[in-house]
Amino acid sequence: MISAAKTIARISSRRLTLAYLTALLIIAGLAIGSHLIFATALAQHRDAARIINVSGRQRMLAQRIAGLAAQYALGDPTALPPLRAATDEFAAQEARLSAMAHADSVNSPSSRQLRALYFGGPGALDTTTRRYIADARAVAALPPHAPAAAAPLARLFAAARTPLLGALDQVVTIHQRESEDQLASLQSLQMALTMILLAALALEALTIFRPMIRHIAASTAALARLATLDPLTELMNRRSFLERCEVERLRAARYHRPQSILMLDADHFKTINDSHGHEAGDQVLRAIAQTLRTIPRATDIAARIGGEEFALLLPETSLASAALLAERLRADIAAATHQIGDRAVRVTVSIGVAAVPDKPDGIALALAEADRLMYQAKNAGRNRIATAAPTPDLFAAP
């Protein structure tokens, strides 16, 4: 019982709470880290998708601008408003793409390719696009059939066929490749984080939850022992003894088998406590309990039900057989010597023996009868047994 109490003391609510919070914090940290990484990767993917979308629209606008410019130059004045609108939109999108390329500080291969494509010299996309916008606005500023529109219109068609569309295609290709690389990296990262999370859970299960559950189970078992056993003798206490007795009574009643009960009380126990101290009294009680554990059969049930009172249920035992066992217990206890300090002390017991009647309250009746007979044995001189058997009804010590 001492070890059980120590186990309960070790497993404090504070330690359990700290262990549980540690596990939760580890899992929460992994979850938050995964969320931040995925959020960053998804944001980058959205940026790439947005650039791909803008670049694709720029290609369409470049073709539309060239067509509208030609239509206007050939004498269709209705093409002028959509030409200006398309040119303005194209210029706005160009400024947006150029600013994004300028702001890209990542030194990845795709970022370097984009910067070289946008700002890599006279044939760079930024220069080509600005010239294209200038030519489109020059055509729109002239009247239809103006000879001066021929040169900018020719440049518009030349740029729309190869340089501008090719560069915009390269932008889309680079961003698509970068997006695909990001998705592949994201998948690898997801797999790695899943493995880390599983490893963390396994580690927590081994280092936190498993010991916690083991300690809780040990504490529960210790509490169960404290609830059912007498802490001094580690025999059953009165409550658990009565519960077991009732189970055995029902079984005996079902199969019509005999049962008996012994009640034991240490003789002159107060004198031992007064003369030698309570520690000596506890030593004597533990010695009696040890005898009750070793002499009866494994199926017999022993308990300490009071201060110096003990009880023993004997299943499958007639009253006569119970009286023989009681006499053996009495003799062995009386023969034992207990060394207390420099003195050898002996103790005797008085025992009452009663059969358990086949009645719903049979255990209570048998205990009351055994208790009465135990006091009968005390009144007859102690260190003896008394039984309800007709012959003999009193076994005296020699």
C-alpha cells in the first residue's frame, strides 16, 4: 500500500497537465507551421497564375490593337475608340507586369530569366512593349489614310507577329514552369510535413501519452486497492469483504453448497498497545493477517473488519471443517512469537465459527452469530474457539 500511495503522489495533476499541454503545443506548432508554409506557397502560386492570366490577355490585346489600328488607318473611324481603349488597357497591364518584374527580388532561375526577358537590352520585352504602345497611340493620333501612319502600323504588325508575342509566350512559359515547380515542391513539402507530424505523434505517444496512460492505470489500480484493502494489513476491508461474501453466498445457494464464517479478535490487544505502543500493536495485527493469508485455502476470503477484529469466509466448507481450520489458526497464532524491542511478545485470539444459512440475509446472520460465539469464547477464558455445532460447542486451548 505504501508503494501505491507513492505512485499516486508521483502522478500529480500538474504533471499530467504539463505533459498533455506539451503534446498539444507540439502538434499545434506543427499545424501552424504547415499552415504558414502552405499559405505562402499558395500565395506565390496565385501570383504566378495572375501573371499568366495578364500575359495571356496581353497577347490577345496585342493582336486586337494591330487589327484595330489597321482598320482605323484604312478609313474606319469607328475603330478609333476601341483602339484607344485596348491600347490604354495594354499600357496599364504592361506597367503592372513591369512593376512586378522589378519588385521580384527572388534570385531563382525563373526570376533571373524573367528579369533578363523584361530588361535585358534593346530587344527586351519592356522596351518592345513600350514601343508597341507608342506606335499604337501614334496611329490613333493620325487621321485615317494618313501616310505617316504607315511606318508605325508596319511596326505594329511586325511586333505582333513575332517579337512581342514570342516574348509574352516566354513569360507565360516561365511562369507556368515556375508554378509547376512550386506545386511539385509543395507536394514534397506536404509529404515531409506529414511524415514529421506522424513521427511527432509517435514520439509523443511513446514519451508522453504512453507513460501518462501507464501512470494513470497504476494510479487507478492503486486507488482501487485503497478502496478495497485495509492499508495496514492489506487484507480486504469490511466493505469489499461483504461484497465478496454476497457473491459467494449467491453461488453457494445456486449449487446448494455449504459455507462458513470465522470471526477472530485479538485477546488483550489494548494491553499490548498500552504496554508496547501502537507500533507494536500494528506489528501484531500484520502478523495475524499474514497467518490468515497463508493457512487457509486460496479460495478463502480474509478481511480486517474492525480494529483488532478479522473475518474469514470459507466457501465449500461445512461447520465441522470450519471449526477444525479455526482451531489450527488459533494454535498457530498462539504459538507465534513477536519480537518487540528487546521483548518477545505472544498474542492469542478468540474465534467464533458459524455456518452461512441459505437466506437472502445469510451473510449478516452468519456474521452476527460468529460475533456472538467469538465473545462467548472470550467470556470462556479467551484463546479458544466457539462454534454453533452441537458437539462440541467449545474448543478450549490446552
